[in-house]
Amino acid sequence: MKLRNSLLIVTLVMIPGSIWAYGDSSGGGTEGCKVKFSKYMPASSAEVAAKSDFSFFVSGETNPNSIKVTIKGQSVPVTVTPKNQGFQVTGILPDTLKGTFAKINIAAKGPNQCESSDGWLVKVTE
């Protein structure tokens, strides 16, 4: 009986430690990923014409070859330039966007292939 109670206590003490060991691994989602996006141009909800320039800044921990931009499911080519311990990313809104709202979706990978994504909405005029 004493041995059984001791085993039960040891098991109960070890379970929370095991759960904790698997609880916080950074490498798959955006939590803990060092890729950071900022300085969105044009500003969110701005009104712009089709074929307007857009840009954003991404932190230096980013793999520059992994930066992807899509708008309404369409891949958009971008230019990535090293700047201020990070990267300035520029592109042009597709000419097919007219009289609609469009979200500029951005994604990139950082250390350990962690993935991060963000985006912002603009209104494209006729």
C-alpha cells in the first residue's frame, strides 16, 4: 500500500512537468518568431489608384528570399532592399484592382523557418 501511494504521488508530480515541457515551443507559429513587419505605406484604409506603389519594412532576422506578398489571391512581385538593420519591401498594386477594397497580405520566414504574416487593407479607386 505504501509503495502504491508513493507511485501515485510521483506520477502526479511528474505529469505537470511533462505538460509544461511541451507547452511552449516556438518554431511553428508567429509567437516567438522574430520576424516583425512595420511602416506600411500607403496607410491602412487609404484610398489609392490601381498600379500605386506600396511598401513595408521587415526586421533583419527575416530571410529576405522568403518574403511573399499576395493581393486577392494573386502573387505580387516585390523588390527587397537591405535598409537600417532590416529590409525595405516595395511593390506595385495590380492594375486589375479597381473600385474595390484589397488586403495586402505579407508573409515571411525567420530563424528556424518560423513563419510570420500580417497585412493591411487599402481602398482601390476606379
